[in-house]
Amino acid sequence: MSKYIAKAAIRGATAIVNEADQLLEAAIADLGADKEVAFTNTAYYLPTILGFTGKEVSNLGQLRDVVAHCKTLLNEPPGDELWLPYLGETLDSGAATLLAAETIEAVRFVRGQQPEKIDGLQLVGTSAPGGPGYANGPIDDIQLRAWGIQLVDGRMPGFAAIVGCARSNEAAVTLIRELQKRNILVFLSGNVNGRSIIDQLQEEGVEMGYDTYIVPFGRDTISAIYALGFATRSALTFGGMSGGQIRDILLYNKFRVFAFVLALGEVDDLKYAAAAGAINYGFPVIADTVIPQILPTGVTAYEHVVSMPFDDIEGDTDTDKARRMVQRAIEVRGVKIKITDVPIPVPYGSAFEGERIRRADMRVEFGGSKSTAFEYLRMVDSDSIEDGRITVVGPDFSEIKDGGAMNMGMVIEVAGRKMQEDFEPVLERQMHYFVNGASGIQHVGQRDITWIRFSKAAVDKGFGLKNLGDIAHARLHAEFGAIVDKVQVTIYTDPEKFEEWLAKAREAYLNRNVRLAGLIDSNVEEFYSCTLCQSFAPTHVCVISPERLGLCGAYNWLDCKASYQINPTGPNQPIYKGTCIDADKGVWEGSNAFVYANSQQAVDNVSLYSIMDSPMTACGCFECLVMLIPEANGVMVVSREDPSMTPAGMTFSTLAGVAGGGLQSPGIMGVGKYYLTSKKFIAAEGGFKRVVWMSSNLKAIMADELKQVAEREGDPDLIDKIADERSATTVEELLPFLEEKGHPALVMESII
Amino acid sequence: MAVPEVKEKYAGRIQEVTLGAGSRGKTVAIGGESTLPFLHFEGTVANRPAIAIEVSDREPDDWSPLLKEAWGDVMGDPAKWAAKAEELGADVIALSLDSAHPERGNTGADDARKTVRKVLEATTLPLIVYGPGQKDKDNEVLVAAAEEAKGERIAIGNAEEKNYRTIVAAALANDQVVIAKSPMDVNLAKQLNVLIGDMGIPKDRIIMDPTTGALGYGVEYSYSVMERVRLAALGGDATLQQPMVLTVGYEAWRTKEARTNDEVPQEWGDWAQRAILWEANTAITLVNTGANLLVLRHPQSVALVRKAIDRLMAGA
């Protein structure tokens, strides 16, 4: 907390409370204490006063209690010598300011001075009783409900209370348009040296009123109180709270009403005091002048007060600067923007995902055998990118002949408060689905083996390289809005830049591989659950650790971690490991407790690294099935794509009935195929060397990975010593094969 | 030899939810039990399962002729229909604003308000109001219905995972009850209850609809899902303790057995009897696995189900 702000806010609060006191006493002297007071069509009396104090004020006399209460909230400004915490005092003075401001507006209502007269102002949609030539004043209950529902259900992300006067009319219009574009409700009040943003918009012919989501409250700072009255009533209406439950009301606003204050122009004591009032609600203040900042978070979700001097904002024009200011405000408040449509010239949807573009129908391709394409998504600092900015660096494909190829690199930069470097590959991999959703576009591969084809039909409709960026931007916001705040895309075709970024991307891929290799169970605090399949296997819980991915192969530990961030109530929940019960078998207190609670108490002990002792259950979606072959002192691995007979005397589909359904059956379990390459693969039984039989298609598709495993196990020829359906479909055939090859399992200690 | 003690002691209890307030002549409480259905020896079955009769705001053109025969002319007027349903023994009126569906009339918020007002005036019973099941129209008409019926504590639905915010907001703003519908899955039901609860609506204003199939069309699956929901709830899982409502009439009357008598084997017997039993049997099955509120269509199945519930509650 800045002491400067504290002092100014306390001075401002003291002044306005005194003013309220004088105005009130004068009004009582003129009109009597019984004179009725009320805002426009509301059942919430004077709403801010009701919220803070529980008092249902309906006449002037009752306001005396309010002013008296305000005085108890005022404190001495912090001294220059004495250093004490003063956040509390500042917030109290903010509260006093709000109550005093509402008192003043109530008195003005009684005297017919509110809503304020503004010559020539014609509102489109208003509840103000004055008709044309008046500001709106407070929002009535009917409009509150209509907008409140949209705020609660998320159609409207929040509101912006703009106080003061923008640098120029151009800046004022841009600010408003940028907010409107994002469906953010705009409240206007205040002035700087007699000139208000309301005047600016009026001069520029911007329509104001309920219908355009722009509500001019009045031309002085005090009228900004109507914004907080609106916020208070939101909590009372939609939060089920009653007057006086101020703590709940403030918390409701902090967590559910995404509002912020834009302070334009010079900030005087009263504005500081009002800002302190807004901070009580968790609404941060962004000023376009040089003021002391309050950056640490606490009362607000992120920064409290941010100074963004207009002259220092990057940009050539006031329009550019205003645009950036709105962007920053949205970040500070954490407002999430929804993008529903993908703005590209071809149809878009998951129905197009499977589409193939044949060579004859192809206009151009990136990657494949004749060129290189890569995709690289990286996390960057929020200040370094601009959301929605899409740039193509280098020529487009107009010079490439039909059916030709071209090098292309797509660099996607994302920023977000909840983004983590670990999520980069999770998000990057989604590009495959995202790009494939466009009709006439085909996407294969990932990283630097990306291969994208544009069809002639899509290019004829106007599809270009930039549209790849549009897709990434729209879809990342739509699918990963919980972790991504900003997305900027740069597409490189310029040969020099392409090479430069390809090198950077490859370095990042390498670093990720190293990170993944280092990501081991003993280095993390939590595993993740997956209960997606409980609809048909009610007692099955997948425990997903860095070294054991989900048995369906679709979810690894990082995917689950991201999924949990995106959907905190979803099927992937963190499982805190807790005390280790058995390090060899992979048993922890935390995983046991979680599985017990989530398997309808059917399973109370799970070994992550053992097939013989309390193996993990399976739903039925497993990529491979691992089963004990006691005669061979080892296990076989059957791929779900393998229809042939196995040495167990049963085919995959028969065996699957035994392994699935959430039952714990020692000696048989379902796994994801990449678990085979893990160091923890049935580690309790001796690991991969136990594999005596494996479907040949697995050997083929995982040839490289399995070779590495064999080397790691110190037996480079191990894969050749493993039988498959071509060499053995019975135990009688299997044993001589293993003898002949000298399979290590035969001499290992007994598995049973 | 001593008889072994078989009583279970459950840690959890089903939330009680009351429908109806204000001008309603009667209120209906559902839920509140501390044991599995009708195990009166073991715990309390605080409230008997209630029966709602479904009333549409538009003369249904896809309902069985048997239903048209049973209700007659009132089917053209939701107010008269509701009054007759009350007469025939409904505890609750389930008003379906089906005419708001874009392909079935596309009526809007104003029509919804008028219909709700009319039906509120025609009956003293508490109301459930269902939207047409199309996202945008649900949001439009349910908000209007919730506002129009402010103070009457009606239930509005369905709030589903893909579309719950607006409906819950409307319930919050107007003190109504919300129906949380999930597709036959314990975890999805749980998740939706959590999401809806996160919006700040109190637990005594959420009813869950875990979705059912009719007899022969998956009732055993929903039986099992509901059984698991109930066991988890009684076991102490607070996110599953909401009472359950099921749209049995809708499910039963779209089965081939109930819908038609064309080209069916003779041994299927009398059509009307078969159709009514189909609905009643589905309902009674589900009551035995924890259904607290049943939405039915035929007056005779209402009578049959009521009789069965009377007997099941006899030991209370």
C-alpha cells in the first residue's frame, strides 16, 4: 500500500464526509427530516448504504445515522515519521467515501438535482425520469436483473467504471468501442477541469444508453457511486445476501463481478478516496496518469492500482494507446473473453477434422517430403505480446505454383496468469485438431514434422496463411480460456527468419524432451486421477503419474495437470501422494485413500508398479493388456489392434473381459502402450525384461522407443528375444523360442 | 440363534427441497430421507415421493392418442389442463413451455409469462416449468417464467452442463428452485451439482434429474446409476444429496409398446392397459431406487403409482 495513496484517500474521505454532513443538515433544515428519499425504481433503498450497514433508508433523517457511521470510519492520515500498516484505514476511508457519496446523491435526488441535467444528451434506453437532456443516474432494478443475469451467466464479462476525461476524443471513442467489442458494460462519470468523457462521447456522436451498454451516470466523481450501488445490488439479488452482510457482498463482487475502474486524467483526493472504495469490492483501478501503484495482490485478485501514463503507452496514435490500455485493464481484473466463432472464410467445425486433401485438389502444402513446417507454442510475458495480433513474416504462397510446397513456421505465443511452461506441449499438440477443423485444410504431425495442406477450394474462398493464426487465437481462447489470457501468432515464410525460428523451436523441443525425461514420480508432489470412464466401470479409478500414463493412452500426467486447471471440477483431480508405503511397488497413502473414496470403497490398495500385488484396475479402454505367463516366468503384452491368438489361449477381446470392468485381478492389467517404455513398468516384478511375448504391431510402431528400452535394460537384443504371434501362439511354442533366444526372464527369480 | 443385525447407519441424509410458496394453496416437500427407499425400519423417510402431471403449453401433436383420449379438450389449454390434473390427484404441475421451440411455434418470453400466469391462476399446486430443451429458447423463456412466478418457489429446468448459468441466475434472482439434469452418470451429476452450487444457490433449491430410460429401454441402467448416487449420498457425499426428479411420462410414452398398436403381436394384449402399465411400472421401479418426484402423463398411471407409493409408505 502506498502511503501517498493512503494519505490522499483519507484526506478525500474526510472532505466528502464533511460535505455530506453539511448538505444533509441543510436539506433537513429546508425540507424536514421526514422528507422521503429514494433512487429510481429500486427495492434496495440506498443500495450501498443498505449493503454496508443494513439500514433501509427511506427519509432524510435516517441519513444522519449513516453520516455518523462514516465519521467512525475516518482515521488520521499516516504520519511522516510513524510507519504503521494503513491498508485497513485506507479501505475504511474508502467505505466512508462511498456511504457519504450515496448520501450526497440521495440529498440531490430529493432536491431534484439528480439525475444530472446535461444539455443535448439523448439516451437510447434509460430509466431516468427526466427524459432527454438528463444523465441516466442510478440503474433501476429491471435493468439490473436483465444485465445481472448476463453478468452471472458469463455472457457479459464485467463492467468498466470510467471516471474522468480521456486524453482526446479519439482516445475516448476507442476506449468505449474496445470495451463494447468485448461485451463489457460501461459506466461513465466524473470530469477533469469541468470536462467529462460524457461530453467527449456526446461530441463524437456516440450513442449512450441501456441499449448500447453505455450508461452515463453524471459528470462528477460522486455519481460513480451508482456503479457500486449496482455492484452491491448484484450481490443482493444474485448472491442471495441481505443488507448488512457486507463482507459476503464484497467477496461476491471480488470473485464474481469482473469490474474495474479506469481513472482518466488527474487523480485528486476525492478520486483516491473513491478508488479506495472500489478496492473494497475487489475492483482494481487503472489510471492513465502517473500515480503511485499498489501492485501486490490481496484485496483484489491481482494488482490494486496500476498506473499506465498515457504518453508512455506504446503506439503511434491515441487509438493504439487506448486499445492497449483496455487490454491491460482486462488483464489486471482477470476478465475472460469468450470467442465463439472462428473468423475464417471457410466453414469450421469438428465435422471437417477427418478430411483428406489429395494432391490433385491441393493448392499448396507446408511440410511433408518437399518442404519443412513447424509449430512452436511458447509461453511469454504478458506485456510482450498483444492479444489477437497475427503477422505473416515473409511472402505468402501466391508465387508458388499449384500443388507446390513451401517452408512455413507458426510461432504461437501465449500469456496467462495460470499458464505454465509445462502446458506448452499440451496446447501445442491441440493445433492438430484446431487446424483440421477448417474445411479444405488438412493437418498431420506436430512440432517440426508438421504437414499442412490447403485445398484449392479453400484458397479460392480466400483462405490464407494468416487464417491459421485466426484459428489458433480463437480456439485457444475458447478451449483453454482458463489458462490463456492472450494469444499472438507469427507465421514465418521469410527464409532467414524461418531458419532462425526453426532453430529456436528445435532447441525448445529438445529442452522439453529433457524435462519430460526428468519428470519422474519421485519428483512430483501430486498424481492425477481420471474417472472419465466411471459411467461404465463405476469402480475404476486411473491413477496417472509422470511415469505411468492413463491406460487409454490419451492422458498423461501433464495433460491431466492442464485439464485440472481448465476444469477444476472435472474428471482429473490431483491426488496428493502423501506418505510412501512401498517405494518398489509404488504404493502411497494418498493414492490409496483417493482410490478407496472414489471406487465406491471397492478398491483400497493400488500398486502403480506391480502386476502381481494389487495392480491398478482398468475400465476397458486400455491400449494394451499385460498378462502373466507363469510357465515362462514372465508377461505377455497384447495390443488391442492384434486379433490373433496369444499363448494364454485367448485373444485380446476375450482377455479384455477379464482385465476390464474395474476389477482388480492380480496377473492381468490394462495399460497405455507408452507405459511399456517407463522405468516403472512392472518395476516390482523386474521391469521390461519380464516381457516374453508382444504383439508384432507394437514392436513395429514402437520400434525406436523399444530399442532404447532394451539398451537401458542392458540387453540391446532384447526385443528380438521377445516372441510374437508369428513365432508363438501357445505356451508350447513359446518356451522353446525363449530357450533358443536366451530370454532373460527364464533365469530371473520366480514371478509368482 | 440370534437374528443378525442388518440395519445400516448412514452418515449422510438427502436434502429436503420444498416446492411452492406465495399464492400456492399447498407446498410439496421432497427428499429428506436418511435411508434407502422405504426402509422405514432403518431410518426416516421424511417425505413420500411426489407425482407431477405434465402439462404442455401447446397441444402436443406427437403424444399418443391414448393420452389425448384421457385428457380430451383440455389439452388445448394449459390452464384448464392444469386444473384437471389437480383434480385427478397431481401433487405438482409440470408445465412444459414446448411452444417456444423454434420448430414448434417459436413463442417468446411474453407468451411464456402469460402462460405461467394463467397456469398459476388455474391451480393451487406448485409448479415445475420446463423450457423447450433448446439452449437459447430455454434461457429466454425460463428467465421470463422465473420472473413471472417470483415468490411462488417454482422449479425451473433443465439446467445442464452446457447451459446452466442463465437458468441458475434466473432462479437465484427470483428465489426459485433449479433442476440440474445430467446424462445418466454419477460423476457428471456430481460435477453439475458442484458447478451449480458454486454459483451460490443454496442446496435446498437444487433438484437433480439423473435422466432415465423407460422399462425395456434402459431403466435398469438408470436404476443402477441412481442407486449409486443414493448410496454415495447416504455415505456422506454432500455433492450428491439432492432429491431426484425423473421425467417418466416422457420416456415411457415414446416407447413402441406405449406409442402404437400397429403391427404388434397379439400376445402384447390390450394397448391402453399395456401403455399405462408401461408408465406406471417404470415409475414404481424408479421410486424403489430413490426417485423423489415423478413427472407422469396418464391419469390412470398416476392413480396406480399413487397406490403403490401408499403401500410402500405404509410402514412409515
